[in-house]
Amino acid sequence: MDLLNIGANGVRSVSDLLDEHLIRVGRAGEITEEAAFGLVLNASCLDYCLDPYNEERFVRLLKSCRSVLCCRATPLQKASLVKLAKTQLNGKVLAIGDGANDVSMIQCSDVGVGLSGQEGMQAVMASDFAMARFRFLANLLLIHGHWCYQRLAQTILYFFYKNAMFVFTIFWYQIFNGFSSQVPIDPIYLMVYNLLFTSVPALLYGCLEQDASADILLDVPQFYDQGRLGKKYRWYSFWLNMLDAVWQSAVVYWICHFTYTGTDCDMWTFGVVMCAQLLLVNTFHLALLLQYWTWPMFLSMFLSVVSFFFCALLYNGFVTADWTWTNVKDTPVSIAQTAMIDPIFWLVLVLSIVLCLIPRFTLMTIVNSIRPSRVLKRRQLANAVDNKPRPFSAFSCCMRVLCNDEVHVNRLISQEQREASILMISVVDLYVTREVSIEYLMYKSDEMTGSRHLPA
């Protein structure tokens, strides 16, 4: 890493030095694309760099540097740098500090991290996250940051899909009732479907889901780019889930329609069958998306299905014909009992689950076999190296062939570790040692060319 030092005094002198560094950076970029620069400056020079006359040059130089080290910066200067990064660099800024002089910087940043230590709790009180040691920052970003983004993105998409499917199912029914807004599902089920039957599995999915283990995320920090670049929540992901919702709602309704047309099935029985179809399809769809199974997740999905049948039998068993919220002829007396004793009811449920999930299962099989994600490949490689039994997966045949080649596995892992060590910013180790010197910076730049593990 080549170091650029700004040690001039005065706006004009700093301007000339910035131009000189920009020329040097431009020449190095023409020679090689792998040139890396680090910028070192003190508090007095920082004021001149932040001057409106030099701000544009300073921002251009910042974009060309991998690391920037500001020595003895004041709280106002720290906050100004954070604001500059937010407005000029078009990125999200994380600020971390352990003292009262870091409070303004933490409050100006998008994400503030406070360290609890010898300098008090002011930074912790003003921060979004609190840690005991700076070395825990790698875990916060690479592990919990990746998991948090992945969980939020997948949960939001699942909620859109789940509610859109429910609404579209009612829409198909409107074609046959003259769009009179009559709903075939009992109002009680409408109220508790999202509140009771499908809420807990979705919430646990957003809290416990993991697409990769903590060890893998630490070994390969490039996976952090999935959240930084927003790869999990794209426009096509949203519309793919909407297509899923339209297809599955159509399958649910039309299977029920063609099965019970011409029979003595009334509207409330028709609604109970559709509600059971919706719940089971949503549950199995979520099971298809899951990459990390836990006992709370399995138990919540099981109880979600069981609770529907239990509540339906209990509710329709206690309903009497003289209930006043509806007409006597429309009171759902023993509707669930009548539907469930018919074998056709259970055949409809099985057929709906299979037909609804075939498109999603086929797409996942093709994508994960022809073009698997880096996370999936790394997870399969880790299982192969650790000699762990691989769980059944219908879309990992080609990866199993790859994992049988142990030499190729080791080569891929060592290559990813080298890339991970080179891409990590050395400021982590600088903050731990509290030593900022040119010799130490040069030592760290030489060390980054080798292979080393990230701080745990």
C-alpha cells in the first residue's frame, strides 16, 4: 500500500498537495488496477481539506484511497467527515467510538457503534449498537449485518407473497358473484388468519433464518456485499413473489371450484376448504424457502397448521343457529366438521400443495444446479472439508460432484481466504494497537499480501 501524506499549512499549499497526489494516483491507476493507496493527515490539515476551495479535490482523493487516517481530529471535524461521506460518497456510514468526543460523529452517521470502556458510557448512550471491544466489529458487520439484511429482505418478500395470495384468492371468487364483494371465508377466519395462524412462523423466519454459518461469513467477508449492494431484495424478486402469489391463488381457487361445483357444498364450507388450502400452501412454501431449520421454527409451523383445524372444529362446534351477527340460514353450524369428514377435502389439500409449489421448486432446482450462489457453493465446500453429513437437497447434485474433488475444494477455499485477507481494511488492527506510525502502516501493507484469518 502506497501512503499519501498531507502535511502542508494553508489552503493554497494543501490544494497544490492534493493536486500532486491526484496526479500520482492517476498515473498508478494507468499502470495497474490493483494499486492501493492510504491517506494520512492531521487535524490542522483536515480543516484546509474541508475548506470549500479544496473540498472537491479532497473528495476525489478519498475515492481513490482504500484507507484514510486522520490524527487528533476534533469532534466537529469527525462529524464533518461523516457528513462529507454521506453527501459526497453516496454511501452508508458507520461510525464507531469509545469516548465523549465521538458522540457527534456517532449521531451524524447512519449506524453508530459505541464502545464501553475506560472513557465512560457517553458513546454507548448515543449509539445504535454497543460493544465491549473493537474487535467485535467484524462479527457485527460480517455476521449479524449479513443475517439481518437477509432476514429482513426474505421476510418482507414472504409477507407480500402471503397477503397477496390471500387477496387474489378472494378476487377469483368475485368473478362468479358479479363482483358483489361477497367473501366466501367466514369473518372470524379473516380476522385471525394473519394474527394467529400465519404470524408466528413468519416472525421466527425473520429472527432465526441463516443462509450461511458464522464461520463461513467470517472466512469469506465478500458475502457482506449481498447486503451492501442489496442483492437479496431486487425488483425482479418482488415480482417473482407476486407471480407466485397469483399462480398459487389461482390453483387454490380453481381446484376448489371444479371439485365442489355441482355438489351440495355451501359457501361457508367452500370458504373453510379454501382457508385450509391457503394455510397449508403458505406453510409448505415457507418450508421450501428455509435454509436453517430449528426446533422453534418446526414447532411453530406444526402448531400453526394444528391450531387452524382445532380452532375451526371448536368454533363451528359451538356456533348455534340463533347467533345474531348474521342470518339464521347463513350461520356456519358444524361447517368444519362436515368438510373434514369428506375424503375429498384431504385430497384437495394434497393436490393444492403439490401444484402450487411445483413452479417454485422447479425454479430453485434449475437455478441452484446451473448457477448456484457463492454462499451455497461455500456452504457445500465447508461440509465437504469438515466431513459433515449433508442434508438432502434436490438441487445440489452438481455441487456434490464438485465437492468430491478434495484437491479442488482445498484450492477454492485457500483462494477465497487470500481474497478475504486482501480486501479487509487494516484500520481494525490499527485501532486495537492504538499505534499510528508510518513503519506500522508499511508493515501492515506488506502483511496484507499474505493469507491471514480475520479477528474473531
